[in-house]
Amino acid sequence: MRLSHNFSLSEFERNSYGVENNAPARAIDNLTTLCKFLLEPLRELVEKPIQITSGYRSPKLNGLVGGTPTSQHTTGQACDINVNGMQKTELFKLVVANLDFDQCIMEYDSNCLHLSYAGAERNRHQIFIRRKIAGKKKYFPQTKNIVASL
């Protein structure tokens, strides 16, 4: 099933844990919105394919990966991405400077960029850098000006 021109549902449902991870209808609606308003515009900016490293997560999968119970991955509003040939910092700066999003998190401990989209009127425009310190994930708030200077 296609969610948008460049993205299919299977990209968001696959996982390396071998657990069933079928998105329900509401999550599919949210994934379609995520693709339309965030990932497709990003694809146009980077002019390269975007790799979805983690998309929709069933409660079981979310638990296996150590996600929080309130993770936007469980509602289809979030994904983790990489773009081959682009440094994560460059991708982070591009998203923050040019796109509408709910959260943009550069995850140094997992080598990907977390993006979420809650809806044009509900997007919080939260920007974080995440690092693992003493075995715990720590989130450091950022501003557009700080990100631009990275």
C-alpha cells in the first residue's frame, strides 16, 4: 500500500525483531499525513531517497526497542530516518530550517534523525539532541539559532 508518491506502508511496518507490526487504520492515516506534510517535502529538498529505520511500532515492538509508552511511533506520527550520502547534522539543519514538524531529534546514540508530525495546528516545533549518558537517554533542547550554528 502506498502512503504517498515515495513511501509505502511496508517501509513503516518492517522491523528486525521478527514481531508482527501491522499498523491499524488510525496509524495509517497518521503515517499518510506524516509522509504528505513532512517526508515528501524533505525528499524534495534532499533529492535523494529517505531510509525509514523505524516507523510505526506496535505496543509489543515499542517495548522491545525500549520506546516510551507515549511514543508517537505507536500512533504513526513519528519515524526515524537516514539519508545515504548526507551527514546527520546536515539533515538535522535542513529539517529545522525549512520544514514544519512536531519534533526533530538528532539521536547521537542511535545514529538517526527522529521526526514527528502531529498536525499543522498541533505541531510543537520541538528540537532536541539526544545522547546516551551513563546508560540513560538524555534530551537537550535546542533552538533554530543553535542548530543553524552546528
